[in-house]
Amino acid sequence: MPDAPIPEAPPPDAVTAERFRAVVMPHLDAAYGFARYLTRDPVQAQDVAQEAMLRALRYFYAFRGEEARPWLLRIVRNTWSDFRSRKGANDQPLDVVEDRAADGPDPEQSALDGDRRRHVVAALAALPSEAREILVLREIEDFSYKHIASVLDLPVGTVMSRLARAREKLAAELRGRLGRRGHGLSDM
């Protein structure tokens, strides 16, 4: 049996829009950040985050007061999935890694920290999307297993096993990158 069409959402009234601003808008940076890791492209991430916010507003009437950040990031993930299927977007490696050194009084330490950050970002970007999204939700967004399960629509046990495998893949990718480059960053 085919899926039933989603009913048309009522346009938000002023009270709903104000509640949306108070409950969901504080998580806009998290939505963009998650979209950035999913798309690996800042322009596409803006498009995905914007579309996700519009969808969130459109269907905010269905929000039942659960935690807004996991709810919103699930919408971001679904929006990215829809975008990929519509546009035929592929999962290419990240070509350009953000080049931001850490703020700090010691330029040498800032350079080392920036180099480490670039290695981690590049290694994360090289992972398959399934591993990347679960690591971002846990390690960057600091989501609990329960919230990750909610965003990814998975059982908690599956989240735990996928997270363990994703961490192993990230560690192997970092070892490979550091070993190939020979930066002497043995303390990572």
C-alpha cells in the first residue's frame, strides 16, 4: 500500500510563529552545522538548513513539546535526504577544509591545534555519510544515544554499534592521514 500523502499544514498564526522563534530558532546554528557536515558544502548546507527551517515552521503545529534540537536535526537530515534524491547529489569527499586556527596566545600552539583540527575535519569528511552523521550528532552536537536514535530513526542499540564502528573508521582514517603525512603528532 503506498504511503498516504502528508496533509497540507495550516499556515502558522502569530502565536505559533512566536513560539517557533522561541523554541526552534535557538537551534539554527546546530541545523546549519549538521547540514554542513551532511552536505560537505557550505552553500548546499545553507539551502538545506533554510529548507529545513521552513519545513519545521510549516509543520510546527505537529511539534508536541519534545526537545526541539533533535526534532529539528531530524528535519535537517530528512531535508538533505530529499535534496539528494531530487538533485542526484552524490557523496563526494570534501575538497576544501575549513582553515581556522584556534584562538590562543601561543602562535605555535595555535598552528598545531589548527593543523589537528584540519586533520580531524578532513578525516571526518572522508567517512561515509552514515558514519559522519552519527559522529557529528554524538561528538559535535553532544546528543545522547536516545536523541541520536530519534534523529536517525534507529533503535538505541543500533546507534551504539554504529557509533562504535564510526569511531573505529575515524581513528583508522586519522592514523592513515597522519602516517602518510608524517607530522609527528603522536599525541593525537
